[in-house]
Amino acid sequence: MAITGYKLSQIVEHAFKNITFVIFNYDRCIEHYLFWSLRRLEVTLPDAQAAIENLNIIRPYGGLGPIFRDSGSNLVFGAAPQNNLWGQIDRIRTLTDIEVMHDPQKFSAAWEAAQLVIYLGFGFHPQNMSLLANHSLQQRRAVKVLATTVGMPPSSELRTSLANVAMTTEPKVELHDMTASKLLSDLRWRINSFVG
């Protein structure tokens, strides 16, 4: 398949290069969702796997490992439980742990380069908000912020907090009372204009 002179594999190879995911959960839902979305678009198994393996993902609390069996991890998604689960404890942190597991410079660089920040099912826990505010930005910028707030009452305090964390202004923050999938679907054209 070719689109504007490019093969689908070339498009997939660069599809996520301008996106960094900051994921506070241990699960691998984003990787699975994107992998199977690519497969539904008839992206070949090797190309879809390569796209997922090359995602820019920052996990402040660590993770359980990659989703693919041939990745060398002993905690592959869907595999039988390991006998030595306690031996895997150094892969994750909990909310009460002080030390984070990500590279602070990588996080800061991604955060500072962001033109669009999207919070999906985030919960806005104070410790996580504080972690996101741990960057070196000194001046306000024109970054856009979208956030899902299903079941939460409208809150000017949340809008202010999100603006402060992203170093933007409150009018640039949009709170949407919708699920993550609905936000991504309904606002996909606006999101695409930011990520190219």
C-alpha cells in the first residue's frame, strides 16, 4: 500500500517519533492498543512490532517489561507466572516510593519540547502532578493541554494546576468529561495537527 508515494511501512516507522508517552501504570495497555490498531490497518507483524518496540515511553514507577515474547524479558505479557516474582520487584516503584525509575533528563527534554500534553485517565494525584512539574522550564509557553475528567466536577483549581505544571496559560487547558477513547476519536484531527 502506498500513500502519497510512501509505503505503509515507512509511515508506520515514523508515526510515533514526535510522541512521548509518560505512563504511570505498570501495565502495557498503550502498547497493546497501538499494536493491534496497527495490525487492524494491515501493518505487517514485524512492522507493527518494530513500531511498538521503538515507542518513546517514560514510566516513572517502572514497568513489567515488554509485550513481545522474543524481547528477552522474563515477564512477557500473557506468559505463565514466574516462580520468582519477588525477584522482579526492582522493576517497579509504588506511589509511596521516593525514587523514580525514569531518566529525569529524558523526561525534562520531552516535557520541554511538548507542544501538546494529553492526560488520559490520569486521576491527577498530587504526587504524580508534582513529578510532572519537575522540569526546568522557567517561562510560560503556548503548549496546549487536553485532559479527560470523566465523573469529575468542573474545576478551576484543576485547570490552574494543569496550566502551572505545563507552564502554559489557563485558556490553553481543556477539560473534557469523556473517556480516553472518545477524546482521541473526537479530537483526532486537532491532535494530528500537533504531531504531524
